[in-house]
Amino acid sequence: MSTNPDHLYPVFDRMLPRSAKEELLGQSGAVIWMYGLSGSGKSTLANLLERRLHEQGRLVKVLDGDNIRTGLNRNLGFSDEDRLENIRRVAEVAKLFADCGIIAITSFITPRNDLRRLAREVIGDRDLLEVYVKASFETCAARDPKGLYAKAAAGEVKQFTGKDSAFEEPESPDLILDTETESEAECLEGLLAAALEKTKIEYRAAL
């Protein structure tokens, strides 16, 4: 079968419209893209947000970096090219969830601004809530919930973000959650408020 894009014929116009699915669910689909250093609190907050949104009657799916790399992206490493492809695939999957009216919460380091711009280009401003979970390398190393910082210091983990591979401060996130200065509860409440506002069905014009 040819993979030439000239031989592809998308049939989006014949499918059930997104608006019908959002009306069924009573929510607007969206992607809450959470990023930051390993140990910053991304996964913890993503999982807590999932539970709180579920309690609010929202349909939610969490896409976590570690889980995705054991399945969909298990053939990818941590080179610049592989990191880009990792983010591109996740953004495309998250977009599919949003198009079904589902709220996708992603938890990926997303260390560079070009990767964040790629995610935004794929998903679109309308659907994306970009959340920077902020904590310094030193704080994350002290927390080290997965033992990765200790392994990196011992040379057992290569291309480790913040040590061997740079983490760039974001240009213009929609929300910053500073887990060094704010409690887990404070971060969660701010995140929940932003997510609920983003996913109200009356928040946006009909598609």
C-alpha cells in the first residue's frame, strides 16, 4: 500500500461531528499538557486531577510519559529526534481524545520550547491548556521519587534532563504551578479551576 499523502482521502466530513459527542458528554474536549522536570510533581498532580474531574462528572484519560514509553513509544530513545517524535505522537493521540469530547491529561517532561510549540501546533490553541509544573533541579534531585537522580549522578542514566540534556524555561505557559512554594492542595485547586473552565461546554463557540 502506498504511503504517498497524495493517495490518501480523509473522510472527516462524513463522521459524526465533535459537537454531538461533546453534547453527549456535557463537556468540551481538551488537552491539559503538564510538563516539568522529573520529580516536579507532574504525575502526582495529573492523577489527582483525573480523580477530581471524574468526581465532577468529566470523562478523562491520563497519558503518562513512563506508560507511553512502555507501549506506543517503546521504540523511541532520548535523542533530540526521538524526543520530538515522542511528543508528536502523544500530541496526535491527545488530539484524538479531545476530538471525541474527552479530556486528555498528559504528563511529559517536554524539556524544550520547540517541543512545546510542536504540541501546540498539533493540538491547537483552542483545545490546549499548557501547564508548567515548576521545581528546580536541586529540589527534584532531593525528592528523587524514582531514584533516577541518584542513577544519573552515578552515570547509570544517560541524557538525563537537567544534567546531560537541557531543560528550557517555558516561554508562555497558560498556568504555572510552583511545587516548591505552593502545597500540593494549592496546586491542585488552581489546576482544577483552570481545567473546569477550559472544559465547560458553554465555554467555547459551537464547532
